[in-house]
Amino acid sequence: MTPLVEELIPCPDPWDVARKLAHLPHLLFLDSADRSTERGRYSYVTADPLVRPLDSHTDIQTQSNRWASRFLPACPDPFRSDQSIFYPTTGCRIPDLPAFQGGIVGMFGYHLGRAFERLPRTRFDEFLFDDLVTAGYDWVISFDHLQRRSWLVSTGIEFDEESLWYNSTRATKRLRFIHTQLTRLDRHQIFPSNRYGEPLSTVLLGTQYPLQNHSGVTSNFSRDGYLAAAQKAIDYIHAGDCFQVNISQRLLAPLREHPLDLYGRLRERNPAPYGCYFDLGDFQILSASPEQFLKVTKGDVVTRPIKGTRPRGKTPAEDA
């Protein structure tokens, strides 16, 4: 089960590649727009997944409505099916290439925590998103910004409801198909003109407050409500109940362009080592993060948070 690999010479720009492939379903762009450090070394582009996110795991939040209890009883492990499907592919990586060479990509929602912890239900579920959405990609274009090289990797994996196997003919066809998409498409004639999604129903939304000096933008906080929440957080800290509180303010605004164009402006104005554009069909995720939450490699677990951290000391005693 050795994937097929073709180096792309000269190395294209990842943003150009993402735009050229945006007409394919479920585009994924794992984007290191900030390349100033080792953290921003790699980027990845893929689309047209083998296993579509339509097979998403749902209703961890809405399941809680089926019981009279205020808390959600234990749920089955929501990751088990993906683990069993894709586990055979984990031993098929090519050394000396960027780490992601196809496999599962997912969106983990906040409500997913209710599959593992007994937590109160939230008051609103306005967007009706699934709590866990995964897609399986059988090819990827990877970029090593340090070496200024890129590769098209085609795994040849095929899948049905019962099994997964390697097909060398499929690997070849997929590699040729993607290579053709890269060479024949004009990046300025890609996006369909009506790709904006359905407007949100105001019936589902919680209370919204106009944002001063920003027409059409609303917040889930009033000014007084936000200041009250900040004071409550300070009181909790002084009482010793916690040491850090993150108060999230959600802003809503109408979308007036293709989501990928919006992401393009985001990565230009706020380049980040862990950017992401993930098209899940009914909605898209646009992210620009400076933080690496977790990296697991051969048993080593690394996390690189920014919030709530302090400088390391020069000795264990200083650390303590």
C-alpha cells in the first residue's frame, strides 16, 4: 500500500492551488501563512474526499432532549467508527515527506464534550451544526516551505460500508485527475456566483445587540452585559474558584462574498501558522490560529498554548 507521489516543479503557491481546486467539493486548506518559524513550515490542500462529511456524527447536543435529566447520560464513543475505518492506512506513510499524506480530517464542536462529561445543556442551538463531522481524503498536495518544495500524493484507497483497500489503478487516476485540474483551470474563473448559503433564521437566534458604528453587525452581548460578565469573572478569580476566564463575544455579519475570498483577506491581514479553510457543504470553517493545540508523534505529546502561560526558568527550581 505505497502511495503514488509526484513532485510539483516549480513549487506552486498554496493559495493559488487552493483557489484552483475550490470548485471541487469539500475543499480543505491547512494553511501556514505565517512562515517565520518552524511552526509554519507545512501547508496542505485537498478536496473531493473519499468519505464525505455527509456521514457526520450528530445529535450529541440534541440527544440530551430525549431524557428528562438535566445532564446527558453516557454516549457511545463517537470516534470509534472512524478509527476502525482508517486504522489500516496509518502504516502507509512515506518518510521524508510532510506528515499528512491523506486520512481523516474533522471538526470537533464544543458540544462533543457531552459525549464524555456530564454537563448542563446549552440554552440555544442556533446553527444546528453536527457536533462531530469527519471526512476521509485519499489524496493531498503538501508543501514544505522550508525546502520550497511540494508533492502530490495519491493513496489509491477505496472504501465501502464494510471494508477499505488499496487500488493502484485508482491511485494513478486520482493523481492524473488532480494534476489536470491544476494545469487547465484559470484561478480567476472558479467560484460559482451564488455560493453564499442560506440566510440565518432570526427565529432561531438568541438575543442580538447592534454593534455600535458597524452597520449590520450584531453581538450576543450588550455593552452592559459584557462588562457585567467581565466583573463576574474577576469576582470568581478573587474568590479562588478559577484562575482564568475566556469571555467569547460572537459577532454576526452578512456574507457578501465567496467564503474562500473572505478567508483570503483573513490570511492576508492576520497570517497565522495554523490557518484553515474547511468546506463542509452547509457551512465553512475559516480559522487563523497562532496556537498548536496538540501534536502527537510516536508517543510524544506537544502542546503550544499562548493564553495563561509563563516563561520557563533556567533551572527546575525556577520552573517550580
